[in-house]
Amino acid sequence: MGEDFKQLKRRGRDEYERDELIFRVGFLSSPANLIAVIEATGGVELGSSGHTTSTNKHYEVIMATTKIEWSEKVWNPVTGCTKVSTGCKHCYAEKMAYRLQGMGQAKYANGFEVTIHLDILKKPLKWKKPSRVFVNSMSDLFHEEVTETFIGLVFEVMCKAKQHQFQVLTKRSERLAELAPDLPWADNIWMGVTVEKEKYLHRIDHLRQTPAATKFISFEPLLGPVSDFDPTGIDWVIVGGESGPGARPMEEEWATEIRDKCVDAGVAFFFKQWGGRNKKAAGCLLEERVWSEYPA
Ligand code: SF4
């Protein structure tokens, strides 16, 4: 057990760089308990460090890294959001924000209210190791309460931090299309929209209007067929079913129909998961193979 904890510490020191989300979990007796807490806080992978006093053990859990299958790091210069469409029903970010608020994490003192975090705006400039960085896993950058000025600053940082690929995903595609002409763009900014149902296919038209060099769609949680999906002008497509309690099921033909269109059009396709209550058990095989392509 001691050896395991040493390994965790080393991993925290060597492989992960600290981001904005450091919180302390106290009085843990073992690394196994530490891991249990990490998993309970939503499956965000850890770097870790710890120290012991004669009476207590405290561990700092570092949450810059992520288990989001298609990303490597998260960067949350904004936290908090409001629900905008049916895909938001079981919003992971909302649950996580309240959990972190309950744990006394200062960054989440406002719970799930939209909050700007100027203090971590420039963090990616300090990360030397090139990474795929998911921007705002705990919010939507194009939320109406995030000012145009702040969105512009986020884009400026992404343009400067050329060592990384930034993945920005929004459901507020109207605002994206409206602001896009005035934002600075660079080839390392991947811009995406979420489409959970046919009803929201218009978000892809908004995405096409932007000058983003890499455009992607997240069909997650996929809640219905999207037979009218046209992959023209799109570089990458992610499909995933909803996971967790109350997850709404995804039918196989909804996913294969999207996949077939991507294959025909030469669009990179990533099948993330079937989802369900136990997403690990459901796995990520689509017609008996893994689909984990990335844009060229
Ligand atoms: S847009 Fe995203 S972060 Fe905002 S409520 Fe919906 S699922 Fe949650």
C-alpha cells in the first residue's frame, strides 16, 4: 500500500501539472480511499500529492487531468451554467459543481452559477507538455453571462499557447456564430457543437459559419436519430450514449448511421461509449470494433 502511494505521488509530480482545481480531502487512511474519493467526485483522474502530520493525513487532489476519453487536460476559466436543451437534463458539470461546493472548494463557492476565474486565465501558457485541452468542461464558454471581452481573452490565450490543441464545445451555437468573426482564431483551436437530437442540427450550420480550422460535433448524449446529419465541412465526430443514474438509452442504428456517413465522407469518427448506468460494463465497441479516430 505504501508503495502504491509513493507511485501516486511520483505520478502527480512527474506527469501532471497543477491546474485550478486543488481541493483537500482530509482524514483518509489509505491511497485506496483516496482513489475512491476521486471516483466519487465524478471520474476525473488525479495527480496527487499528500502530506502527513502526526494526527491527520491530508491529500491534495489535482484535477487538471481528465478521464474524458478524447481529451487530456481540462481548463475551466469559467464555471457554472444554465440548462439550454434536453441534453442538459443530467448535466455532469452541475452535479460536480455542487459536490465541490459541498467539499468547500473555493472555486465552487458559487455552486453552479456562472463564474469567471481570471486567476487561471493564463494557466495553459505555463503547461509545457503539448496536450489536448478541453476548455470549460464545467461550463459553456458561450453562455450569455460570459462577456464577449472575456471570451476574447480566452481565445487570445489559446492562440498564444500554440503547443496545445484546445477543444471548445458549446450548445450556444447562435452566440458562437455571432461572435466568431470578432474572435482571434488559430489552427490549434478545435471548435465543436453538441447535437443530442435532430432538432439541434442547426447548431452545425452555425459551426460551419466560423473560421475554425478544425470543426467537430459531439453527438453526446445521443438521444435520437439524426438522419439529416450532413458531415460536409466537419473534421471530427464524437458519438456517445448518456451515462449515470436515469441515463436515456441510445439505439445502435442511431450511432451506426452517423458512423457510416463519416466513413463515406472521410470524417474522423470517435465512438466514446454506450453509456447507461454502468458505462464501463457497456463499453465502447461499435459493431465489434473500437472507433477512436482524431482529425488529421
Ligand atoms: S450546456 Fe453543458 S454545462 Fe451547461 S447545463 Fe448544459 S450540459 Fe451542463
